[in-house]
Amino acid sequence: MFLKTPSDITVVGLGYVGLPLALAFADQIPTVGFDNDSLRIEQLLEGVDRNREVASEVITASSLTLTSNENSVTNSDFIIVTVPTPVTEDFRPDLTLLESASAMIGRRLRDRSGDRPAPIVVFESTTYPGCTEDFCGPIIERESGLKSGEGFILAYSPERTNFGDVEHTLGTVVKVVSAQTDEAAGIVGSVYRRIAKAGVHTAPDIKTAEASKVIENVQRDLNIALFNETAMIFDRMGIDSSDVFDAAGTKWNFHQYQPGLVGGHCIPVDPYYLTYAAKQVGYQANVILAGRSVNENMVDRIDLKIQELVRSAGNSPDETDVLILGQTFKSDVADFRNSKAMNLTSAMSESFRSVATFDPFAGADDGNQDPFDCAAKFDVVVLAVGHAQFTKSISKVVDLVVAGGILVDLTGRVDRSRTADSDLLFWKL
């Protein structure tokens, strides 16, 4: 029996992607949010999102059912998987969580009631083209004893979550959907239309939808790499790169990006999924890998540049005290995963006398002392992450630098004119 209209939804994985998705669906249809982290469930039941993305009152007011019991998956009509897909230390796709989720779903479907229709299993996790059908599907088949396309229907709808962005949300961004059959794709589209008010785009097949997701972040990674590389070139030429970009931006077809540290679990990760898949079909993705190399090497280049600035001011790095503002991977989010600001801290700690850090999203237990609450000043202050707390009071950031010290802006948020009347040495990426 084939599913026509789902009577319920189960979201597997309640992280940055899964929790907002489950809450949105819960307003439209009975929804269960499953996560195997029982502590995460306990916290959510108390209205606490440790990722600081969803307000407590939103969680507690929702009709979403929260559980760490796998049985919640067994008889669900519409199962959505939103587990993370990172890379290994050697930059290969790490499908461990995807494998675990697929195996769990397969085990639960084995106990599914015989009179229940075949469920649709939608994957939202970013991956390479072919992974849903060639990797996840066989695992579910093995564990459930069911045949893909008959006992359960595979679908793919890539997440487009942008943490900390109140403008581009589930309701305002077009949702891409796909499935093993046109009929199933239609059902998946109708389900997502309940929350994707901007509309739904149906891809011709699952591989196309998978490819569309991975290339979104590949494109952004390459563009940032271009701006990072040209910024370093212009710096050697004694040209302010931001002035160059502003001038070039007056042309109608020039797309402007901000150079800087590229961290997190999307832009610096997703390209490796495509280069891995390309290698499997005998193609070396040189352009994509070159962009990755540029962005991965920015930490070392910035470290060396700051050392150069210190020496140009007549000082030695091993006699210099540094403060780095921001440690999350991007501004105004509480996510420290794969943070290049943290990597910069580690790199600079090897050369400078001391390197202190402050991030409003970090706890005091990590030595995270607010420098704005004390009289301490530093030889070098690095604005690494553009948290609103910093950018709304640039004058306070400038005040953290000792007389004749150095202010480094990696965010593009500091206007050079703000330091014109000071004796600071100012450098902006």
C-alpha cells in the first residue's frame, strides 16, 4: 500500500537543522522530534536550546512531541533525517551519523504494522550525488528486510538553514524536493509547502537535488577564496582591498563577497563531498580543491601578517599580548564547530607572548573573561568574528588597544575612518 497523504511526521536529529524544521511542521501536522541524545531531549522539554537558535517560549508553546525513543519512528508515515555530515581528518565524507540513522530507521521499519502504508524517508543532510539511493537506501533495506521503492520510498530535500539569519528562514526560502518516483515527489512537495511559503522546486531526481545542495556551498567557498586571495595580493601592493571591491562593485555584474575566515560545517565541508564523488568517476576537481586550499591556509597567512605588523611597529611577537574577539565560526551564532577563529588562536599562541580570547557565546569556565568589563589593554586586538556586541560599539573595541598598538579587522566591519584620529596601526583584510 502506497502513502497518499501523511498523517504524521518524525524528524530524526534535533540539531541546528532538525529542531526548527520539527517545530515548523508541528504547527501544521502531528510531529515527533527524535534525537538519540537523551540529555538534548531533557533540555528541550525544559525549553532550553543549547544552540541558542530557538527561544524557550517557542519550544514550550509547541505541540511538538520530543523523544529519544526509537519506537517513535516505527509507524511514522513521513520520516525526515537531518543528522550532520562532516568530513574526516583527511577530508573524506564522514557518513557515520548518516549510516547510524539509516540503520536505526531500518530496524524500526522491521516492526512496522502490516496495515501501514509504505513510509517516505526524506534525507536533508548534505551529501554527494548518489548517497541517498546508493548508501542510505541499501542500509535501510538490509536492516528492515524491505525493498526500496516498495516497502519504503526514498526522497531528498536539502536543508538550506542559515544560522543566525532572520531573513532567510524555512518560510522565506524555496525548498528543493525530490523522490524515487514522480508521485512520491509530488507528495513530498505538498508536505513541504505547508512550511515553505516561498514555494517548492521539484528536481527531476534525487541525485540532481543532492548535487544542487552541494554546489551551493562550493560556489560560495570559491568566491570567498577569490576574494581572500586577491585581498592578500592587493595588500602586498599596498592597496586597500575593500576600496578595490567597492569600486568593482559599481559594475552591474560584479558579485561582491567579504574576505575572511571560512569555518563551520557547511562551506568548508561540502566541497569535499563533491570532490570525493568526482574522484569516484575519475575526475580531479582542481578548481574546487584550489579554493579549499586558499581558504584553509588563511589562518596561517593572517598569523604571519600580524607578526609582520608587530615587527614593523618595532616590537617582537614573543613580547606582545594579543586579544582575539570572537571564537565561533560566524557572527551571532553559538556554534564553535570547525571555527577558524579558534584555529587562529592556536596558531598565534605559538608565537605571541599571550593570546586571550573573548566570545559572548562562550562560558566563563573556558577563561572567557569580558575585556570590556575591565581596564586591561592589549598590544594587538584582532576582530575575528563580527558579533553585534563588537560591531555596534567599534569605539569600545578601539579602546582595548594600547597606545601605538595594532587593531586587525578580519570582518570588514571597521571603517578606516574610525581609527583616523588615533595612533593605532590599523590593518583590514
